[in-house]
Amino acid sequence: FKTHAERIGREIPPHTNSGTGSTDAGNVSQVLPTLHAYLQIDNGARPHTAEFATAAKSTLGDQTVLDGAKVMASMAAELLTQPELVMQAKQEQGFAWDSFI
């Protein structure tokens, strides 16, 4: 993710565990390699605030959605053209993959 994001000029800020929010990604990650990545829309707007809503509907917010799609498409293309990366992810996860995929 980081490599592809930086390739299109997106800087990835260091991860901080702010303790805000939750997802079901933890459940999914028990059976599939999972990525829960973020691209920053602006500096400092916290989710679920009026400032974040304003940033999200801005031109920069729209560009962030397009950049995220580019990064995900680049990652998919890389995995489809380099199956050894898929095998590496499966091995790192440590599950019986044949029963899932």
C-alpha cells in the first residue's frame, strides 16, 4: 500500500492507535490477509466532525477517493501479476488456506 501510495505522490503518515472507531476487519483478518489503510484528506480533521465532512466533500476529498482507487488497483495488479506475493501473504497469515480459497 505504502509503495503504491507514495508512487502517486501520497504521503502515508505514521500509524497511531488513537482508539477511535472499530470495524469487522479483525474478524476478516482471521481468515484472509487484510489491509485497513488510510489516506489523509487534510491536516487534523477528525472523523465524524463537521470539519471532516467539509474536507470529505472538497476537491481534495474527491481526489483522495480517486487516489485510493488508484492505489487499490495498483495493488490488485501487482498481486495478479506476482502470485508469489499471494503465497507469501498466505504463509505469513499461518492459516490452512486451501480450505478458504
